[in-house]
Amino acid sequence: MEEPLVRVSDSGSVRTLALNRPHALNSFTGAMHGELRAALDAAAGDHSVRCVVVTGTGRGFCAGQDLADPAVAPNRDGATTDVGSAIERYYKPLALRIRSMPVPVVAAVNGVAAGAGANFALLCDIVVAARSASFIQAFSKIGLIPDCGGTWLLPRLVGRSHALGLALTGDKLSAEDAQRLGLVWQVHDDAALMDSAWALADRLAAMPTKALVATRRALDAAQSLPLEGALDLEARTQRELGHAGDFAEGVAAFQQKRAPKFSDR
Ligand code: T3D
């Protein structure tokens, strides 16, 4: 049987999606994009899933676009390719899918994350990394700009000067430096990465999913709102969440001094 390009596994209500082209550091091909999209859609539609973990098999997380893919690599005779169509077809939908998942998404960055692979990780809600992992905005080295949301994400995450430093040089950033800059939530010893990521995912899965997803949405939206607009958004969102079962359960559990059992999704 052929190996899947995205390995899917479940433990409790946590679904793990592992990019699986280890010989090419899990770089994206059209086929892997297809499997990843189907796996994300399936997780989004399955109400037993309350958190998704994305990671890579082998020594890499994801080296971005597969530069050997004939669909995107410039021809040997120098003929140009429409790189924009790959962005429209694959990377824009991927970025929007990750940011609209109805459950929290954790990136467990097990090794090098380069180009669109780095920004795929940074799109996730929480990024944890192995101590040996690294992040590379590799685009400038091949004459491109950061994509897969990089132009939007980087200045928001690290500010303009660090964003430009990373994007213009394409220098490799260690996991620890990425954490210092604010790209990464936690760094773990390599051997502990997946257990730590799954423990975090289990915690998130037990929390009020609707509120977690609304938090992501509100934080993203508030970036382009004046204070008053953000306050209005907070009021609208709290109104909506206040009618949800999880809020009643959270308050009841607090008053009854017991652990809450959240079920909304
Ligand atoms: O083009 C479009 O459609 C637009 C979309 C663009 C989005 C993008 O992501 S653009 C950026 C693309 N990615 C890169 O430029 C990164 C290229 N890779 C590297 O710079 C290095 O491989 C790394 C720094 C990531 C890792 O270096 P290292 O020394 O640890 O590993 P390596 O020896 O370079 O790679 C190991 C193997 O993976 C090697 O294959 P081999 O020689 O053992 O058969 C290498 O060719 C392969 N590999 C690594 N990255 C890619 C790749 N194969 C195809 N595409 C890759 N991106």
C-alpha cells in the first residue's frame, strides 16, 4: 500500500496530521497539498475532534514548496512559470483554512521549517518547537517574497524591523531565537517535543472550543480595528458566547468547585 503524504492519527479528541515526504523534508507538492486540505477539512467537520496538531515525519517539519515540482520550477530553457497561480491555488486556501479551523491548531515543529513551511507553522494558534528546529524565510534566496501569509504574519508577530531582517536575509533562526523573538510559544528537548505538544493539545481539547476559536478570531480582527471597534467586537463576541452552553457550564463548575465539562464546538 502507498504511504499517505499526510499521516492522520487520533488520540482521544486530538487529531495529529503529520506531513510525510521525509526524503524532501516534507516540502509541498500539489498532491500533498490535496491530502493536507482533505485532512484539515475532515478534522473541521468531525465533532469528535477538539484540537489538531500538525507536525512532520523524519528530520524536517516542512521545507516549503517542493522546488523540483515541474508545476512550479522554472523550465531548464528559462521559460517562466506562473508562481502566482500556485499561491492562489494552494497557499492562500491553506492559510485561510488554518485560520478558520473550528478548533485550536498546534504546530509541533520537529525540524527545519523553511519558506511556506515556516509560515504554515506560524499560521497555527500555538507553535511549539524542538530545540534543534529552525525557521527560515527562504524566499529571498530564490527571488520571491514571503508567502503563505508571511507578509501579514511576520510584522504582527515580531515587528517591522525583525520581520524585514528575517525576510531580506533569509537567515536561519534557531528555535530558541524564534522563541525570544515571539514566533514560538515553547521550546522542548527533541525527544520530549511530541509528548509536550500532545499534552498541550489535550488541555486545549478539554477547554471551551468556541471561546478559544472566538479568541483567535477577535485577536486577528482587532489588529485592524481602532480601540472602539475592538471593544464593540468584544461585546458582540461575549454576547454570543454568553448564550452558549460552555459559559453556563464554566460558571456552574466554578460555583460547584468541580472540573468543567465543556462540549460546545
Ligand atoms: O514556487 C511556488 O510555487 C511558490 C511558492 C513558494 C513557497 C515557498 O515555500 S518558496 C521556498 C521554498 N523552499 C526553499 O527554498 C528551501 C529549500 N531548502 C533548503 O534551503 C534546505 O533544504 C534547508 C535549509 C530547508 C535544509 O537544509 P539541509 O542541509 O538540512 O537539507 P538538504 O540536504 O538541503 O535537504 C535534504 C533533502 O531534501 C535534499 O534532497 P537529496 O539531495 O537528499 O535528494 C533536498 O534537495 C531536499 N529538499 C529540501 N528542501 C526542498 C527539497 N526538495 C525540494 N524542494 C524543497 N523545498
